[in-house]
Amino acid sequence: MKFTDLVFVYIFMAALIPIYFIGRKTTYRNIVLVAFSLIFYAWSSLEWLGLLLISVTVNYFLGLMIDKFRGTGKAKIGVALSLVFSLGMLGVFKYTDFFIRNINGISGADIPQTGLALPIGISFYTFQIISYIMDVYWGKTEVQRNYGKLLLYISLFPQLVAGPIVRYNTIADAIDKRTSSYDDISTGITRFIFGFGKKVIIANSLYEIVEQYFGNDLTLLSTAGTWYAVILYALYVYYDFSGYSDMAIGLGRIFGFKFDENFRYPFVSKSITEFWQRWHISLGTFFRDYLLYVPIFGKRRKYMGLLLVWFCTGFWHGASWNYIIWGLYFGLFVFIEQLLGKKRLKKIPAVIMHIYAKLIIIIGFGIFYFNDASGGIAALGTFFGNLVGANGNMLIDLGTQTSFMNNIFLITAAIVFSTPVIPTLRKKLQTSNAGQNAVGISTVVSNTAILVVGTLMLVSSTNNPFLYWQF
């Protein structure tokens, strides 16, 4: 079950909300959320529900062990066991066949692949478990002695299958005591519907265009056609994932949880470093806090830590070399920017920095899209081939011009909503009573329109992919 499934919107949530709010005690509401979260997960991945419960149970007892023997070697053993178990489960299900394919390719062996399916959400809930265990070990948070409350933290359905990666500290107090005011519910519903529109109306529409280009023979694409498709793909990934994050944050707010932001208009960035401070923030801060300063060969090595972070950033996204290359590609530019320093970068005209950042980002998404080397090479050939005379493809074609004109309103909306233009206008309007009333009315109208249009699109279409579902 996804947030954009009509069953979720009109049945699951319609059942959950009255059952949840009929009771006022936090204990009752926690039980309701745990029950519905497990139903939510089982709906999509019943066969892996046991693995989720085992992961929570094992780490519950290891957390207690770490707390009991704090400051001793036994606490370190507890951390090691947790990391081995959690990362081991992630490695087995996500990367086993990747390593088998590469061993076969290098050695010429014929080791059969396992064909293991990837448990939904394992990449996200594994990192939440790790952050909890490490924070308990470092004394940044108190161990959770109530199994049900730890289960709620890990299984909470708004962030279970696709993030954002929520730290235990962020919602620890809310697990014990929380309220949902009218403002919380109203803000949460609006945030959910806004994310719903980003995902269903914009992302799904962009995906159809991208597939028209990249789903066929890449060598026939014009240079402009390839750039057009990759730019739309970058926008698609943003709306796909940020829309889902908006829905998660909105759902959490309805039930009294305040999750941290996961996207802050990344395409307005003037550098790659800034881009990654705005893109998938929960993943970036996770690697920064738990991996960047890991002692490598007994010492903290800044650039080795940076290499490890960006390798893991790519590898986390998928068991394929294009994801690793994608991570290291961005890591290279972050490294270059660190060498240059903030003072030198500020001296470069803003226009040039914006152009530089957009080019690197767009090319990066070209790397991200293609799982197979042949597809990536073909795309790069049409990316730059016409410019260097490497192939005979035309610079621009009539089909791309027609597609652009036919989708001009969609593309314009996608660009505008990827910037803080609308929030800035809303903020300015709210400085007066008349403006506040206008914003309130426009919010109700836009929420209704988005929900109706999005619902009609889902009813009439079988195209409802979610990219990060596979991660």
C-alpha cells in the first residue's frame, strides 16, 4: 500500500482517523497506531512483516544490554551485534545478488543468484534502528524500555517504507505524550494533499514523458531530446520523493508527530554541497553523523571519510554500479568545492554558480537513471555526441519540440513549484487580515482541486510508480 493508493486515502485513513481520535489517552493512541502501521506494512509486504518484528525485537534487547553495561566492553559488543545483525540483513536481501553477479563477471564462475526480493522499507527502518542504537550507546538518548513504544518508533507507518529517516530523539517525547490541535490536523492535511498533488499530478505525468524517450532506442534520440528527458527525469525524481516526504510529514503532523524536513528546494542551489544540504536531508545527515567521522585505520581521516560517505550514499540507493558511480560523482564535486573553500566560491558570480550546479545535477541524474552500462553510454553519446561529432544524431528534433509545447504548462508548473516562489508569496500575503483570509480560502480551494484531480487521474490510470519504493 502506498500513500497514493486510493485504498489508503479513502479506506485506510477513513478508518484510522475516527478510531484514533475517539480515545484521548496516549497509550490507546499508540496501540492504534502500532496496529494500523503493521496492517499498512503487511498489506504490501506480509511475507516480510516477521523480519521487521524480529529486527525490532533483537535491537530492543541489545539496546537494553548497551544501557545496562554502559562504558564497558559488553556495551561495545552489544553495538557490534546490532550493527552486524541490522546491516547483515540489509546486505543479504539487498546486495547478495549484486556481489554474485560481479564475482561471476570477474572470475567467470557461474554461481546462481538467489533472486531474493527486497523487503519494503528495509533501507529506511534499518537506518532508524542504527541511529537509535548508536545514540543510546553515545548517551545522546535514553534507552526505550517499553517494547511497544520502540515498535511504534520503528513501524510508524508515515515514515516506515520510504522515510524520511526519523531520529528517535525527534519523536521520543511525542511517543510518551502528544496532542493533535486543530492547527496540527489542518496543517497536516494540507501538507499531505500538497504532497499527493506533487506525486500524482506532477511526478506521474513527468514519468510518462521520460519513458517515451528513455523507454525506446536511445541511439535515435537527438541531443536536445536527451537533455529534455534527463531534465524532466530530475524533476520527476524530486517530485516523486519530495511529494512522498511531504505526505509522510503531513500524516505525522495529523497524529501529533513533527518530523524534520527532508527537502528544501534543492534546485535553487548554487553548489553541489548546498544541493546535498537540501536534498534527502535525513539521509545526508545520517551519513554525516554516523559515518563521516568513523576512524579509518585507527584515525579520523577527513577525505577518506568523505569517500566512504559518498560511496555509501550511492550504494544505499541500489545494488548497481551506476548508483555507486552516481554517489562518487557527486562526492567528487563536493570534494572539489571543499578544496576551493567557501570564500573562493563566493567570489564566483552567482549566475555561473547556478549554471554549474544545474549542469552537474542534471548529468548526475542521467547517471542515476541507467542501471545498465550500455544504456548509460548510449545516453552520454547523445548527450554530447552531436557536439563533438561522435554520432550523426541531429541537435534537435520535431518530436521534442512538439512534446515541449504540448507539456509547456506541466513543465512550467514543475519548475515554479520546485522553487520557494509560492511560499514566499503566501508569507507576504499573510501580513494583513485580508491576505490571511485570501490564503485560507485559496488553501481550501486548492486542496479540494488537487484531491479531486489526483483522484480522477488515479482512477483512470494504471501509471502510479514510486521510485524510492525499491530502495
